[in-house]
Amino acid sequence: MTCHVRELSEARFSTMAGEWQRCLGQSDADPLFMSWPWLYSWWETWSQVLGLDLLLVGVFDESDSLIGLGPFFSRYLETPMGLRVRRLHVLGNAWRIEPTVRSEYSSVIARRGQEALVRSEIFGFLAGQSWDELVVCDITAEELSLWKNAVSETLGEAQYVTRSEDKGVRVDTTALFADWRAALGKNTRLKAFNRRRYLHGLGCVEFETAGSEAERAVFFSGLNEFHQWRWGKPAFNTQALNFHQRFIARLPDSGMQARCSTLYLDGARISVLYDIDTGRGRYNLQSGYLENLDPKLSLGTLHLGFAIEDSFRDEGCCYYDLLAGSGKATHYKSRFNGSPVRFTTVQLVRASVMRMIYRGQARLPQRFRQKLNHYLKL
């Protein structure tokens, strides 16, 4: 197949929602985190304030149809040693720059059946660019293996440095709900489902889904309030709230839907759950709840139980993704009888001087290496 690759401008990025989503729908890339509404809203929110330079690579077939995307950006950093490093990142995370929202399942986007060709074209294009390091956050082991194959063919010698690892949980909702529920541990089944009757015994239980912009503003205010009580800080700062408002406003044309669910007891808000339905699956982005309402209730787990059960009822939904991260005390997500998803944040080091630095660091104890990298801004 004959194809061509070219760098796309920020102006083109802003207007390519339709072709981006068509290309994404023909790929196996993640339908949420690699979507145009998510990534363009991220770029719109943080690119200027963080001083980021877009490097968006498009791959096109003979008829000039988009068959692949490499969504990158670059930023220079100055180290205390006087080194000036140009670091590439995958759109959606600003690793070691500033906390933003977290984008998982990072990847390139490639039409099914043409994945190897698209990756070869994208990394071949990157080989002709001037940069020192490439950081990709929360990439799966399967996707990383495919990247390594493409990189070895196009970039040649490079060093991979693992910077962090995390795990998530994805529940298969194509099976029978009764079988999945029966396989849960006794305590999890109690907290997620069997305590519903007890909750109803405490008063009038109602659910509300925020639909309008004003209702979502109230929802996110409640989410931040619960997080402030539990964690000492809000779930979303001002920039993150701006991001989610922009992202949700762009969902109707993408086939996705925000599910901002609030659980009330006698008119009082006691739990909130922020999910995104992509059509293929549902993602739990955030939750918050009133602590210590009743010692017999785990409101967060109970609210998740309702959402997961609803996903099983949706014939088009294949999974409920709890994503990465753990609870305050335990990794509660692992108790939901889902498949583990392992994420790695990895640094692809191209510049020879940087490879020498990281090889030397590999001989140091991990804690000392982390302190050294923090000091050197690496």
C-alpha cells in the first residue's frame, strides 16, 4: 500500500474532529483517551500555559484518507548541568512538567490491518526530527512491544528507561451479570450490592444524572467538596475543570456520553460518580462520597455497584474500566473480579549523552536515583 506522512498544524488539529474520530473508530486505539474531544480539549487547556509545541503526525493513504495519527508535542528543558534537552511527549500527559488530567492507554492511532505500516511511517518521520527523549505515559505492555519493534526499524539504537508502573482493572461486561457477581468475594458483594436494602431503610434514595451545563457545575462542585474532605484537596483544579467542561461539550458529535451520577438520601447528596460511556465501554474517571454516613455502608463501592450493573445491562457495552490508581488504604479495584491492566511510563532515550547518563544511573539504588533525577530535572 502506498501512503504518505505529513505534520499537521494546530489549525488543522482544531478542525479535524470528524476525520480523527473516523480513523479512531477503524483502529484498536483507546476510544476515550485517544479521542479528538479528549486530546484536543487537553491541548486547548494546557498547551499555551505550559509552553508546548505541537508535533502531530498524520498518515494518509493513496486517496488522502487518514489512516494513522501520532499525537505528540515537544518541550525543551534546561538541566542544572547546562544540558538543553528536547523531550517529546504523547498528547494527554505533561510528565515532569505539571500535573494535568491523567490520560491512560497512550498509543498511536492506526487503521486495523495497517498497524505496522502506520507505525513505521510515524516513527520514520520522528527519526528525521531533532529530539533527545520521548516519554510515553501509561502505555500497556502490548502497545509498548509494538512501539519497540517500530523504533528498532526506524530509529536504531535507543535506550528504554522505565520511570513508573501502575495497574488498573477492567471488568468484562459481555458475560452474565449473575455469574460475575457470584464470583465476587463475599465482602465485596456485600458492600457493592447487598447493602442496598439497608441504604433504602435509612430514608428516600434517589439518583440524579447531570445533563445541563449548570447541573454539571453543581455535580463537579460536589465532587470537589467530597475530595476536599477526604484527601485535603479538590479532585479537579480550575484548569482541570475547564478541561472537563470543554471535553463534555464536545461529546455529542463523537458518540460518547458523560454520566455524572449523584446519589441522594432524603435530598442530601451522599455520593457522586463521573463516568464516560464511549459506546464500546464505560470508564470511571472519578468518584466521591460522604465518609462516615453509616459504619455499615461503603458508599463509593455501593455506587460503583450500580454503575457496573448498568453496564452489564447495556448490550453495546463490552467493559467497565476502573482505570489505574488505588484507594486511600487498599487497592479496592482489584476486588471487582476484573482483568488487570498494567501500565508503564517509559522514556525512550535517543541522545548519546543522555543514554550514558541513564546507564550510569542504573547502577545506583532506586531511591538515590529518584532524588538525583529530581535534582537534575531528568
